[in-house]
Amino acid sequence: MFLYHGSDVIVKKPKILKSNRYLDFGAGFYTTGNKKQALRWAKKVAKRNDTDQFFISIYEFNERDAFKNLQVLKFDRPDKKWLDFVLKNRNGKKTDEYDIVTGPVADDNVYLSIRLFETGVLSETETIKRLKIRKLYNQMLFHSEKSFKYLEYKDFLTF
């Protein structure tokens, strides 16, 4: 399986970086199976860093062996368990007991529904219902150094 990472630099050797903001699945190295999503991420990073270049680094991921040998948390869809996990991470709670976490991306539009839930405007049921009708891209977080042995850098795309 191929995975993509969007940034304003080419990433041949992924690292676990601590972010200055709270992300869906916590700190680590984020990838996606969707090139369009990776390009969106690359453009956001370039804008945030005030650069005019962006890249998509391409990796081959040995999913079968990784999922067999590592602690993996997999969300197939936005449900209560996914929502609780994303909220924990977005609120700065530690959830680093997994080597890899994979599931839907809570993009800016999705995050609005989550904020409405957090403030009591939406019920949990209504929030999940709204999330299910959105086209959510996937993301895979590499959360431990040992998870990188299943990820091999292949190439990059530039824009």
C-alpha cells in the first residue's frame, strides 16, 4: 500500500514531531492514502511556514506485517469511539499507547461539528450523524519509532 505525506519539505526519513497544536490522533508522523489530501496538507504547511513550495513524499507501507506486529488502533468510520479519541487528542490528553492509529480525518468542516458537540449545541448522536454524511479522507499516524520500519520512502512529487 502507498501512503503520502504533504509538507513544504521532502521527508525521506520520517520523525515523530511534537506539534504546537493538538491534532486528531496526537503527536507523530501523519500520512494518508489519498494524494489530494496530502496536497491539501502540503499547501497548509507551506502557508503556515510562509514558503511557496510544497511536496508530497511517497512511501510504501507494509500493512500486513505492521498490523500483525504493532499496537494498531483502526477506526473504519466516524463513530462514538472515534469521536471520543479525537476529542481527547484535540484537548491535549495523552493517547500514545499505540504505534499506529488510522481512520478518518477531522478536517476544518468536521471540526466545526465537533466544536458544536463540545459546547452542547449538538448531541453526540447528531454529531456522528453529521460526520457520516461528509466525505472524510483517511489518515494514518505513525506514533512510535518502531512503526517506521514498516514505512519505506520511495519518491516525491513537487508542485
